[in-house]
Amino acid sequence: MFNLNGRVALITGGSRGIGRAIALRLAEHGMDVVVNYVRHKKDAQFTATEVEKLGQKCLTVKANVAKEQDVVHMFETIQQEFGRVDVLVSNAASGVLKPALELTERHWNWAMDINARALLSLVQLGLPLMREGSRVIAVSSLGSIRAIQNYTTVGASKAALESLVRHLAVELGPKGIRVNTVSAGAVDTDALKKFPNRDEILEGAMSRTPLGRLTTPDDVADVALFLCSNLADMIQGQVVTVDGGYAIMG
């Protein structure tokens, strides 16, 4: 069921956190991996080393997914190295943590370009390397449906991302390509360290999670693996929430 030998996965923002966990989980089950990064070259190289320890190939590619020319170059590199993309994970994310009334046009465009529009560019430019049975997975967060302090641009962009997934699912379904979203609860990654109220967020999530612990990057990676398998063949255009029940607590 989880034998993915001979397939190739591209994970944007794959150098750390959830992206790294997905890269390693897919490599554990036979996939070669392309790790995309922008600034964290050493982290990307570390992820590549860990993938290679699992017996799989790993290509690291520096590219800003908000810049179409970077994405073009990335897929040219993948074409030369592997000639295919079987799984496309849109995980790279960024945004400015400010109250809504302090946001500028630049802040808004920054988040929308990286967190939402990038998926469209990735699919449009990556489609020639994909085939029937390929998977597209977008990584979202609960901020797409909930109001979180200082999370306005990221939350709005994640909502746009989830909507885009539904539209892509309709268009790519006839081609046999599955498109879905994994939405993570509060995960203690490097990204969360940028929140001034990080400790409060984690404590609140822990106390309100029915399963009694925080979501980990590995939890998210497990669901990504499931969506890549034939067990998920009839899941299309959906948001799969991984949060231990936190979201249902209101």
C-alpha cells in the first residue's frame, strides 16, 4: 500500500519542520526527493543527507516559489535529474505577523504570492512532468478558518490556498491527478518561534486538544503519506485536518 518505489516527490520549503518530515517519510517508503529551499541551505543539505541515509536520491534546489522564473528553473533542473514529478507538496510559507490595521500592500502581496499563488505556478509549470496517479498536496493551517492574533495575512492566504485546491481538484481530476490539503494544528516548528505569544499558543492548544498532546511534523507527514497511497484514490479536493481534535473545541 505504501510502496512508492521509483516515484519522485518535490517538497517546497522542505529543508525544515513539516517539509523535512514529509521528505523523510516519503523517502522511507521508496521515493526520491527534491528539497526546495530559499535561505536555509545547510538545513536543506542536512535533509538531503538524511534522505540519502534511507537509500533514496535527494536533489536540493534553491528557488523562491513566489518568483515564476525561479520555479521555471527548478522544474528544468528536476527534468534533467529525474524527468518526472509524482508528488508535489506545496509547503513553503511566509508572512508578516501584524494586526490587520497595520498591514501594507507589500505585506499582503508577500503572503498571497508565497502561500497561495505559488501553488498555481507550481501546478501549471510542473504539470508536464506529472501523469495519471500523481498527487498534489498543499499544507495549510487552522488560521484559514479561525481568527488568530496577528495572523491576518497568513490566514487569508491559507484560505485562498484551500479554495485553489478545490478548483484545481476539479480541473485535474479528469487527468487522474489527486489534489488535496493537509491542515495542521499547532505545531512547534521554527516558524512558530516568530510568534511573540508562542508559549501562550502552545499552552492553549495543549489544554484544548482532546488527544492531550500537540501535533508534530511527523503526524502531518503520516497523513501526507496516506494521501500519496492508493488508499486515498477517492479523496479529492478535501482538507484533511491533523490536530488531535483541537479544531472541534470551538
